[in-house]
Amino acid sequence: MSGFRHVVMFKWAEGTTTGQQDEVAAQLRELPGAIPEIREYSIGTNAGVNPGAYDFVVVADFDDKEAYLVYRDAPVHRAVIDQYIAPLTAERVSIQYEL
Amino acid sequence: MSGFRHVVMFKWAEGTTTGQQDEVAAQLRELPGAIPEIREYSIGTNAGVNPGAYDFVVVADFDDKEAYLVYRDAPVHRAVIDQYIAPLTAERVSIQYEL
């Protein structure tokens, strides 16, 4: 397989509700329909297996780096980040790599 | 798709060489051949697109949580962690989630 993958994990701030987390997931699930550059899009919530694990993750695959940059900078994506994700975020880590 | 995914990111300690990083990747690439519970195994090195990104990532898919736990605790895996990964690790973050 070739392509370009973006992985980002979040820890939510104390007091973040299940409803707020569900809203983040619902908003993100709209993005593949809005941004055709997204090839595969997987979001997940910590299964609670290991102590210290992050709370939420997005694994997004693209054909190439340029397609990822379209996603990263898409206004519809930035709006979800600004309105739903950033206010809840305590920690954010990411990596991008060639598949 | 159903299954169970493990995602782990590392930042390497200052002074870690390219050769050491290549050895980590080479050792990990042996694991799918040694641990049949691994369904998909993707490893990657930071593409350098975004400042602050992590250095290295593993995305590993399994049929279920139990299969992931076999991988997590497999002596051949723990040996790679202890001998090759832990000595280089400055930061490690992970999440496990249901696909």
C-alpha cells in the first residue's frame, strides 16, 4: 500500500462529558463526505486496556502528502477543530508518515 | 471493518542515530512473522510536515482485544521493547480502540 497517513491522539480536559466527546466524533464523521481527499478515516475512543492511554484518536489516510494538506487546512475541518475539539483538548500529539 | 487497533507513538531521545531508528524498524518488522495474532502492521517515521510531531509510530490491527493482548505480552515483542525501543525512548503515548 502506498499513501500518506495522519495519526492524532487527544486527551480531553477534566470535566469533558460523554456528550461532548460524542459530538466531536459525530462532527468528524461528516468530514469524509465533505473532503474527497480523505481515502480512509478511522476514529476511536480509548478501550481502557492500558493505564495512561490517550482518550481519542483519528487515523486518516490519503493518496499523498498534498491530499493530507488539503484535509489539514480545509475550512470545514478547521471549523470542527476550533468549535468542538480545541475547547476540550488537554493534550494533543500527532505524526504523519508515508505508507 | 471490525477488530481492535493499537496505536503507539514515540519521541526518541536526543542523540538517537538513524541507524538505531532503522534497527527498531527492522526488529518490529519481524513481529508479524512471529506473532500470528497480528492482522495488519504499519510502522512509520515522521514525514516532517508539522512542527512538534512525534518521531515514530506503530499502528497494529488485531481481530479483538484478546489478540492484541497476546501481542502486547509476547516475549518476542517485549524483547524488542526492552533491547531496542526503551533505551531510545524519550516519550511514548498510546491508545487502543475497537475498530
